[in-house]
Amino acid sequence: MIKKFFKNHSIHKKIVPSFDYVFLFRPTLFFAVWVMICIGMYLAHLEFDTYPQWISTINTKTVFLFISLTFLTGATFITNQLADIDSDLENKKLFIIDNIINRENAKKAYQISLLIGFILIIFTNFYNALIGLFIFLIWDVLYNNEKFKLRNNPILGPVCNLSVGILLILSGWLIVIAENNYFFSVFDTLSFNFIIKILSYGICFLSVVLLTDIPDKIGDEKFGKKSFSIIFGRMTTNIVAFILVLISFCLGIYLNDPLLSISTICSIPFFLYAIIRNKDKDVLRAIRYPIFILNFFASTIYPYLFLITLIIFYISKYYYWHRFNLHYPTFLVNND
């Protein structure tokens, strides 16, 4: 009865429009953002605790960090939608801009989001504020801005995404080692071993990012976008993504990192199946499932991550169903 009420009652059609501006930020993309920040925190805790588990304490600056980076990355997601309106429409991904919210209001939301993000991140510490600025410059200016449009470069586009993934990890690492200090020494704690660790997760992040362009191939090709998968081909992209996640797994074993090794070994079959059968649904699984797996295992370390992702997941399902009659997000793909 409860399920039927939430799925079919007409009142929900009147409620969901109030969430339009929230979903302009594409909150399901934050699943990848938040987990990378948590990985950085995990790597910092790993220096003091052999196998950190169930860390439920949280301070104000950590809250500021998550909120500020949510607004900053959310602003870049709006920029990306504005830049890819034509191709997203062709790929049937454009639901809000030009349909529910016009471009001018979307730009206003972008500006407000940037302002809130930069104000809040200033209250964390000096280095995290720099990281937030770098994320904005790479993901918003270099990747999406019409002057640079690195999203259309088959090599520099993935490099931008890899850089942001590493910066998100660094932001989580910095907020822990800062110990509530605003200015502190970073270089005393940096080591070659840590650089290898952070690159290992960055490579894992990149393996999924490369695949995300494959479902958008039709629209991207039509409007001249030159993504990695378009230039080098679908199968090559699948193979490169598989090699990257395999390298991450090997590094996880070498570094004795339980989170990296177990997350990647659980994800490898999906990448392998995308190569063997190479259907659209296999690629979608290789995108969705590794993100879920990494979030699942990271949630055993930071339980609040599980709580917030669970809330966003079901609110998103509620919104997309009653606003667009769309089952999203979901772990099911066509013909499952």
C-alpha cells in the first residue's frame, strides 16, 4: 500500500516541481564526488590507523568541505549541461534546462552556487580553498568553457577528469591532516608512497570516466564532439578502462590497501564483460556498479556517506519517476 501510494498517487506530481532547481545540479553525479573526498580522508586516517573502520565523528570544517565542493562541482555540472545542450538533447539526456528551467535562470543558479561554494570553502583551510579553486578552473573553465572546450579533446578531456579526481582525493586528505588548523605544513607529510596511493585511486576513477562517453556517442558524433571513445573506438575504450582498473587492483595489493584492492577486484568482472560482449547494457553496468561498489565499501569506514547517498538515491528515484516517468537512478539496465 505504501509503495503504491509513493508510486501512483497524483499528489506527487504537485510536489516534485519544488525539486527542479535541486536536480538542475544532477545530484546523482555527487556519488562519484563524495566518495573521492572520503577516499582522501581514508588515506589520511590510514597513516594513523592500520585499517580505519566506522569513523562516525565529524567536525564543522569537514561539513563545510563537503557542502562547498558539492556547490562548486554542482556549478560545473550546470556549465556542462549548458555547453552540451544540443548533444544531450540528441542523447535524450536533457530534462530540465530549456524544458523546465530556462538558460538564464540556470546561469543564475550557477552563479549563486559558485558564490556559496567559494564562501564556504574559505572557512576550511588555506589549501582546501586552493583545491576548490583548481577544481573550478579545470572542470568549469578548461573542460567546459567555449574558449578551451577540453571536453572535446580525446586526451586532455580525460586528463581534466583525472586531475579533478585526484584533487577531490587531496581535499579529503587535507581536511584530515589539517586537524582544524587553517595554515599548516603539507610537505612534511607528503611521501612517494602517498603519491602512488592517490594515483592508484585516480586511475580507478579514470577507468569509469572513460566509459561514460560511450552511451553519448550518437549525439556527440552528430555535433562534432571528439571524446576518447569516438576517436579511439568503443572496444579500445573498454580495453583501456579494463587495463586501468586492473592496474589499480595490482597497486592495491602492492600497497596493502584493502579498500582499493577489494573494490577493484569486485569491479573487474563488469569491465571484462563489457569487453567480451560489448553491449550497451554491459557498458552501463561497468559505469554504475563500480561506483556503487566503491561507495558501499567506503561507507563501512564513513557511515554518513551511506546515509546521504541512500537519501539522494531514493529522492532521485522519486523525482525522476513523478517528473519524467523515468526509472532513474537504477541498477537495472535494459533486458535485465
